[in-house]
Amino acid sequence: MNRLRHRRAISLAPPVTLPDDDDLLSEILLHLPPRPSSLPRASLVCKRWRRLVTDPAFHRRFRARHRNPPPLIGVFEDYLGYPFFRSVLDPPDLIPRERFRLRLAEDEGGQWHFYGCRHGRLLLFNRAKNEIVVWVPDTGDHRQVAVPPEIDGKEKIIWNGAVLSAATADDGPFRVVLVGVAGNNTQMFACVYCSESGKWSDLISFDLDKQTLSVIEWPYDSEPYSQTWLTEGDCLGAATLSRSSLQMWERKVCSGGVAKWVLQKTYELKNVLNPEFRLKIGYLTKLGYAQDIKVMFLWADHSVFMLQLDTLQAKKVWESCVIAPIHPYASTYVAVYHNIGMGTPKGVHWQVVLGEMSHRRGRATSPAAPVTLPDDDDLLAEILLRLPPLPSSLPRASLVCNRWRRLVTDPAFHRRFRARHHRNPPIIGVFADDFGFPFFRSVMDPPDLIPRERFSMRLCEDEVRKERMFCGCRHGRVLLLDRKQNEIVLWDPDTGDHRRVGIPPEIDGKEKIVWNGAALCAVAAAADDDGHVHGGFSCCPFNVALVGVASNNTQMFACFYTSETGRWSNLIFTPAPFLVFAFVDPGILVGHSLYWFPTGLGSAILQFDLDRQTLAVIEWPSNPNCYSHYMSQIFLAEGGYLGLVTLSYDSLQIWERKVCSEGVTRWVLQRTAELNKVLELGSGVKTSHLVRLGYAEDVKVMLLCADSSVFMLQIDSLQSRKLWETNIMSSLHPYASTYVAANYGLRKFGKVSRLLTVIGKLDRQIKY
């Protein structure tokens, strides 16, 4: 009874008395932690708190209080020329990637080189337009500045830069430093831009005060994975990493008055990243650095770590098989305006719509005589089936008249249209693996350019941050591998549908590790006979093959899944021809076999015969121009043979595996071409950087990165096309599909027609 009275007494306790003085309450609220959710949650307490925390003056004071140091809220990645944001915080502080999106004209997208973040600003460079963009993600403001004309991209080439705030306010003046190399590679240059004067300095300086350049030697015997930083005593520091150790250096003036590097301390890297990790780190690289808070981002053995240099505290952020530079973004982000009153006022919405309609009503069009169309729907449908398989073909045809719209929106017509063009589907874009999230980019020009949001995998909030690995595209499906959940995910980008399948339990991720896979249509073998169209899970069964490596790196294995039975085959093993660590590249389907490049201490090809369910190792050609699988590509040759393209910096070789007169199967060199002529780089030009990024199996098109440019190369014709420029060499997965956008577009047209009806009713009721 006493306990019950005690509980009632607690429940009837009077509310906490808040300070009457707004200034005092504001001082208290200023001490809230600088997290994205702090002010939005405080605004929900009462109207008074909301009034205070939404005041722009309070925002400025709040940001000023927590500016040194600001919290790390996420990272930006340079994905195919787009600044792509990813939050490193957990809900409720997780910021959606769409919040920090740079709004550029459609023709400006995909051409930007990311040069880093500092003081709440991002710096990007457009080599095609020879201009920089300084962007403030928190406010969305950006400024475009032309680069000095003497930096022409030929004799003088910009390679990097930095942005610095000249004041503490986000809207204050700033400076930009650009650095580059002369065309003869023997001189470095720099220039400085000041937003207050709007002028660039001469091409002489890097030191902002003395306007001079100087070279500092690197610490003796230092490792290539290094990071400069500011030490506690405001000295220049360097953190150098190897696979086993971390060394902290500091540049000091010695007794003789000479500045030298002094080793301060050495640590075992495995103890720093994970004290329980007893194995030697196999792969290591630096991904990025947050200067404001002295945090390094490291990639070690398929995991991304945050390492604080002052405290040497490490945190595992996520798992990923993708090694790409990231740019940490530290900011006291105030999310109040974006979380309170998110809905647009109805009055404003209707004002915009009515304004658009009044603008359209004012346009006059000259009447044209109608075109005579065939009376027979079947005949007209046959004509429309011959439209090119471009994303805009059917939506544009639907605008001709109601009859055309009725025909091209018929699902039966869609099936016939896709069946007619399914043998040679166009490449409509590429997918990149953004730490397990499929990121789409169209390779077509308007009106066929598909927005990246159209092929965005819809996941729940708790699924977005899962560690998935992109295994490739085939037959209209994308295959993702989720090691953490021990499952695969198949996704149909055209429809948005996806399926999950559990991996056999004997593949535990320790003794047996899956590294890649391939998805294919179960009726692919009969597709040429019955006009079968790939795609859709309800009408099109699928198969999945997985490949992996045993933990001792001496055995390779594979297994096979079919959706018709819902079962996996037994694991199939074969000895590795050398130490094999992984399978990095997607599998290639040639006939009834899948082929992969093993990544390890040698060069070979693994064959998985789908009919016999056997594994075999195929040796590399003798005396090729290249032994690296990163510069080679498996393909289906014209006679149904296994083909191989090998690339060097000056030549391209095409090989075919044929049965010779002695009955022995061997590699036969079919063709050799000069690479600079194939890529149209000009005579005498030799590529200095070359790597294969991806391959479109259906149309035999390779994606290559040569000298900071991405090219499409058709193997049969050796015709090439330059797509874009980039400094990031990330794996790309070409997506070929007869994408029918009519349903998507016409749903919008339907909404517009219904909206016009509503506006018409309102128009009659409004008194002007």
C-alpha cells in the first residue's frame, strides 16, 4: 500500500519550473550537444523552446559555441563526378544522403573532381569548364569561379586544391588554393583565390603569406600510407603506417638550427585498430582525413576504421570491399528548419501550380494539319514496335494522341517491345558500389538520361547501412552479397522488386569466405528460341552461382542455387594454382560456363561449368602483353570460343582459346592494336595510367580508365567513346536493359490531368 502511494506521489509531481528569462534559457540550450537531432528534439518541448531554437541568431551562437572542434557527421565520396554524402552517425542523428546534395544543371553533373572539405565548405573542380565550385552543404549555397586562363589543362594542369575560410561565419569570405604540375612534369605551381577581392594570385605560391613554394623531404624509411597533421605543439606531424605498425613523427628544429623529422612513438597497428585482432593485416590503405578533429579513415582487411591521432582511439565504421577516397565532413549542422514544418504550405504549393498553368496558357501554338494514321491497331502497333529501344521512345510516342497512348501503355505491347529488342539491349547506365549501396549513373544524353533516383534501391532505414558487396548485373538483375546477414539480395532495377536468399550455413565467413557471385536467368539457354525477356521474379526463375576461397588460400570453391527448387547445390572444391586471396571481378558467362579471375600471387582463370557442376583452372596465355587481370577481360568470341583481351599502356591484344591440330586447347593471338589509336588519344601518345573498370557482357563493351578519362570500348569493332573525366578508379557495373519508362512517365501524366481538374474547379471558385 505504501509503495502504491509512493508511485502516485511520483506521478502527481509538479512540472519542472523553467527559467522566465529567455536569455537565461537560451544560455542553457546553448549547452546542448552539437548533434543534428539536438535542436529539433528541443523544439518539441514547448512553443517557447521552439521559438528560441528556431531563431537564426540562436543558430549562429550555437554554431559558434561548438565550432572548435565541430563534430564529424559524415563523409563525402567522389562518385563518378558527383559529391555523394554518407552519414557516420546513428539514428536519430543519421542524416539522409539526399539532405546534402549539390543542385547543379543536368549538363553539369558528373564532371566534377572532388578536392576535399574544410571549414564547412567543399571544393570541386570542373576540368571541362575550367572552373571551381565552393559549396556549403549546410545551407546549399555554392559559388562558381573561373580558373585563370593561363591554366589551360595542357601546359599547366590542375591536380588538387584546398578551400579555407577567412572568417568564422559560414557566409564569410574564403580563399581557394589550387596546385598543379606543368606539362613537362618538372615543375609544380600553385595559385590563390580570394573571395573578398574576387581575384587570383600569380602562379607562384603555396605559402599564403610569403607566396613561395618549398619541398619538405619525407621521414626516412617511411611507409607509403601516411598522413600529415598538426601536433599538439603546433608542429608539422606525420603518421606513417605499414601493415604491422603505426609511427608518429614530428618535424622539429634541432640544436644545429636544422628542421628534421623526429620519431616520437611506434605502435602495433593491430592493437590500435582492434586489440582482439591477432592476425597480421593483409591489406591497408588510407581513405581520408578530417583535419578539424585529426581523424584518419583507414581501410584494413575489408573494413573501414576511424582513427583519432591524438588519442589513438579507433572505431570500426563499416565493412566494404571498395577502396575509394572519402572526404570527412565535420560541421555543427543545425537541422531545425528541415525537421520542423517539413510540409510546404498549401497556399505556396497552389500558387506555384497556378503560376505554371497561367504561364502555359499564355503560349500560343500555330495549328498544324493532323497526320493520317493507320486505321488498324495491329498495323500501328507493329510500326511502334520498331521504335528505337531508348528510354524516351514510348513516353514521347504516348504524347502524339490518345490512341497511341492507349497502345504504348498496354502491358502486352511492353512485353512485345522488350522481346523485340532484348537480344541487343542498350547500355543505359552504370552501377557503382557505394559501400554496399547500388549507385546508378546514366550514360545517355537527354531526353534519354535517366535520373539516378529512378534506379534507387528502396530499403528500410535499418537496411541502408548494411555491409553489402556488389557482385554485378546480368539479365536485368543486380546481385548483392550481404556477409553480415549471410544472404544474397537480387534486385530488379526496372521494377524495383528484390528477393533475399540465405547462403548455405557451411559457408561461415571464417573457414570458407564468399568473394563473388553471378545471377542469371534460369531460361537463358532457351531465350533465343522463344523470345524470352529477362526480368521479373514472378514469371522468370533465376539461378545464382557463388565463388569463394578457403581461409588457408589454397582451395577455391563454388555452389549453385536455383529459385525453381529453392535449394543450393553441394560445395564444389578445386585446388588453387597459387595463393588465392579473393575474386574481385564479376563473373563472365560464356556458353554454359561462368569464368572468374582469381586474385592472388599469379594469373589464371577459374571455370565453373554449370551443366556438369565442375570447377577447372585455365592457364594464362603465353607471352601476352599483360599478366594482370586488372587490365584484362574475359569475353565470348564470335565462334562461341572463350576470348581474352589483354591491355598494356601501348597495345591491346585479343586472344581466343581454340583446339589446335594436335587436339590440345590453347590460347591463340587473333589481333593486336595500338591502344592510343583505339581510344583516339592521338599518335605518339602513351597512356601512363590504365585500368579496366567494368564490362557489359550483353554488348561486349569494356569500360576503361586511361589518363583520368573513362572510355567505352566495343571489343568486336574496337570502336571507343569517351564518357567523362575522373580521378577515381572505382569498379563500374554496366547496366543494359530495354527500359520501358512509359508506365512511370504516364503515371505522372495521369496525376497532372487529375491536378488540372482540381485546379479548374478551384479556378471557378476563386474570386479575382
